Amino acid sequence: MQILKSIKAFKHHYFKIRKIATKLAKKGSLKLKISISDNIIDEELFTPENYKTVQFVVLMRRFLDQKDNLYYKNVWGLLNEHFADVLPQETIKYFEKFDKQMIEGDIGININGESLTAEKIYQILADGEYFGNSRKAQVYLKYLKEIPIIGALFWYKFHTYTMDGFKLAQFLFDTIVQIKNSSKFKNLIADDSQYQKQCIYCLSISGKFTSEEHIFPESLGNDELILQKGFVCDECNNGILSCLDDFLLKFEPVAFLQVHFVPYKKNGQLPSANFQNLSIKRTTPKNIAIKTKDKSAFIIHNKYSKTGEIDFTISIKGKKFDAKMLGRALYKIALGMVAFDQGHEIACDSKFDSARNFIMKGQGFSNNILIKKEGTPHPKIRVAHNKLFDCTPFVIDIFGLFFLLNLELQPLLNFNKIITQEQFFLYSLEK
Ligand SMILES: [Zn+2]
């Protein structure tokens, strides 16, 4: 049911933005001030409140990035494809008119015969400066910025395009509300509510099943690996599973890498992390602020490469390492993946009962977990598992942190010729 999934994902993201947009609207509006004195042109752009403006622009990116499945034209395309007969003519006309206005923007800019639309300016600034490092966009921007006033005017357009995008998102949301009353939509929902109900963690069939479950926490940027309603009961979802997700998010290496790689957290805020000796937070999509609390956190080994990258070492002091809690958080992910790939029946099989007791109650699990000592950080979360006859091995990779585990008691995960002591830490999950 791709269309329902897309509508749900759109609404979920839209609500996050609406909350921030409401707060931002109370702080004032965007202003561009241009003054000329002694033949010197001075331009300045005022945004209502810096942090919230950044947050708003970051969240809006998903609706305005042509590569994103929540790109507003993709959402509109899907609504048209499935509900063309329900959409009133005036709604279609309104979208087309607004879309055209938004692309062109309110002030026409023409440089050397080339007309620069608001959409083009937004994409160039997004790719070359705000979000990305596209060399092509950067060269073009450098050329344009040599023209007076263009700098501030461009940023003004970047922000007004983003705000227009929000108005369009509001319109899409209103359109979805309209569609929801149609019998076509009601039939889709009715089909969708025919699902099997059994919690793969506590095995209950009588509990409430009103929510989906993110296999990896949503705050790690996961919006794809989701178990649909019927797989996890509300009590587990809001209770122990949420505690385990929280533990994983606060596990120091994960928390540190999250600030580097995740654009925003579940609550829509820019990622941040607080450790014993330092705190870090994302201030813009390409800027991270590190605040040290004592000298143990001072940055050492500063090295600048030819390409402008900086190599540094920083020591983070955290709480006492709890292998068992980390293990439970990862086993929760692993069992969720079994259900995602193989369905209810396999995930509820008795061969995973020991793993279930370990996840839910913290009962000792007679196996080990391996953590790779070194890794190359990257922005993805990945999981690979094998459906072997007598064991269920997993590799979980969170931003370059590698974990190896077996969801079953046998065989015991241990060092061998391939997995050596030099490369991995080994922790027992027994006690
Ligand atoms: Zn449950």
C-alpha cells in the first residue's frame, strides 16, 4: 500500500515542520535591507530567529529536494495518480498556479541574459553551500557573488522559496484532508486495517496495536525500516523498547556520530550530544560546535590536508560501559529485522524465546557480542543477516560502528581466524 505509506510519511514530516513554523511566525519575518551611501552598497538579510530558521530550512529540505521521495512534486504526483477522480478541478488549477509562482519567485533576476528563477537559486545554494559541496554549484556561485547585492538577494530568495514551499506543503496537507472523506480513501484504509496482530517481543495477541515501530530509532535517520501496525503492541513500544532505543542513542560513540550524520532528530531538532567532558551540537547543516568542559577534551593532532579537511583527535569521557544493555538494544533491532524480512510466524518462533527474554527482561543470554575496534565513519545505518539452519547471525553497522551477534544461543560467537582479538572487543551477555 505505497500510497498510504507515502501519505503517512508526508503527514508525519509535515507536523514536525508546522510546529516550528508556528513558533517561527511569532518571532517576526524575513527582511532584506539594502542601503547605499557614498556609492557603497550595503546589504543585510535578517532572519527571525537563527536556530529555528536553520531548523525550519533543514526540515523543509525534504519537501524541496528533487531526490527525496517526499519532494512536493512526488507527493502531488502520487495524489494525482491515485485520486484524480476525487480531486476538484479548482484544486488542480490552484496547485499549478502556485507551483509556477513559487518556481519563478517574486523578484525577477536576470544576469547576462539568463533568467534565474527562485527554484534555480534555491537549488544552487542548497547544493553548493547550505547542504552540499557541489563543486559545479560553488564555481557558479563565486561568479555570481562578484555582482553587488547578489549575495544577500540570493539568500533572501533561498529563504522565501523555502517559505513558499511550506505554504505548498500546507496546501498538500489540506488536499489530503479532502481526499480522506472520499469512499476510495476509506476503502484503502479498510483494506489496510486487516492485519495480523501479535507482538513479536512479548507474544501478546490481546494488547493494543495502534502504532508502527521503527526498527532502528527514528532519531538515527531511519524512516524506511518500519514494522507496520500489528507487529509490536503499544505497551512494549512505549515501554521497554523505547527505553532500549534511548540507551542506544545515548551510547557515546552513537551519540557522537549522530551529530555528524543525522540532519534532524525525531522531535525535529538539530542533533546534539552531551558527554562528561564535552558537548557537541549541530548549528547548521555544515557546522558543528564543540564545547569542552575540561582539558581532557582538548582537541589534539590538528592536521590540515591539502583539500582543506582537518584531522583531529578528541577524547570523550562517558558513563560506565554496559554491554548487556547495549546488547539488548541491538537484539531488539535484530528481532525486528527478522519480522521485517520474514514475517510474524518466523519472528514468533520459539527459537527466539531466549532472545526475547533477554530483550524484554534482561535475562542473561548465553552468547557473546562482538564490537569492531576501528571503523570508517559513514552516514548510513545498515543491517545484514543470514537465515541459516541453526543460527541467526547479524552484522549491524551504525555509521561505521560494527556489531556482530547471533540471535540464537548456539553456536557461541567467538574469536577465530577471521574474527580476531586484535580487531574486535568481545563481551558476554550472560551476566
Ligand atoms: Zn508486546
